[in-house]
Amino acid sequence: MPKTTTVSTDHLLAVSGMMSGNHTAITALVSAAATAASPGRAALDDASALGATLFKAYTKVFLHGTETGLSNLLDGAEVLVPVSSDYRDIDIADGQAVRASGSF
């Protein structure tokens, strides 16, 4: 028997707000971490210079993935606002229901 759930436009807006707040908080943490993770000036020996170069490259790769995820989070938060309006104006107005599919 399929499970059903009631979706409220208020729920979608609340989730959007939470996602936006999470984006802001995580962005601040990542920004602070990026500053802290930036390698300082290397010493004159080869090992220190190589270590600083490799760490800088790793930080760039790590932050790129994090920035992509944060961008997706913000996109998701922003799209829920028009989805909420469409759901209210089209689906609910036409008497449609949302049904979950798959296993929970």
C-alpha cells in the first residue's frame, strides 16, 4: 500500500528558509577554514616548498567541491519558493495530491 503525505506550501517555504540559513552558516565556516588552511610562507628547503605547494593544490580542490555543494544548496533553497507557489496555485487548486513512491 503506497504511503501518502500531506505537503503544505508553508513546509516548502520553511525548508527553503532552513536551507538558506544553512548555506549562510556553512559559507561562513568554509570561508574561515579556507583562510586558516592557506599554507604560510614555506621555508627555503625543498621539502617545505613542496609541502606548501601540494597543500595549496589540495586546498583548492577541496574548496572547489565545497563551493559546488554550497551553490547547489542555495539553488535548492531558491527554487523552493516558486515551487511552493506553483504547488499552491496549480496542484492544490486542481485537487491533486502528492504521493511518495519508493521505500522509506
